[in-house]
Amino acid sequence: MSDMRFILIGVGLTFVGFLVLGVMGGQYQAATFEENEFGTCYEYFEDRPPQQINCSFKVMDQSLFFALVIGLLAAGAIGLVKGVRGDWDSKVKPEDMVGPGNSQSEDSEGKQD
């Protein structure tokens, strides 16, 4: 058995991490290309011409974005692992245990198949 709450949380966080990366990741990868190829970076606007900015700020924004995505994916993975491991077996009382070697129920006493 497993802890379904953590599995669902883990799947949800992993899905959100990939969704954020897929939807908003394209605008953050341009900083590396601009810095490596051209040496100058530009910030683009819809209503005015591009403005030259310092590349380190744009690379820092890119790093923070990917740290957020990695954080979401890591939290999802931790949730999945915690959910799969579960703790249901450690909370079973000794008198409630059944199975091989633990035949303590009234129905099994003295009966043979």
C-alpha cells in the first residue's frame, strides 16, 4: 500500500514544473544565446523598440527561473518517493497483523482446510 496523498501531490508538482518550463521557458533561454553570440542583450517590448541591458541581469533572471522549475520538479520527486514508501506498515498494531506466522484470529483457531 502507499500514501496516495503524497503521490497525488508529487504528480501535481511534477506536472506544474514541466508546464511552467514548457510555457514560459522559451523566453528565458534567449539570454544565453545573446550573451554568447553577440555579447549584448536586449529587453524587448511590445510598444517600443528594444532596449540594451546588462546581460548579467538577464542571465540572473534565467537562473532564478530554472531554479524555480528545478525546485518544483524536486518537490514533486520527493512527494512521489514519500508517497510510494508510505508509512502504513509501521502503524499496524501487533494484534491487527494477519498473514503467515500471525494467525491470531478466532476463525483460524483449530480449523484446518
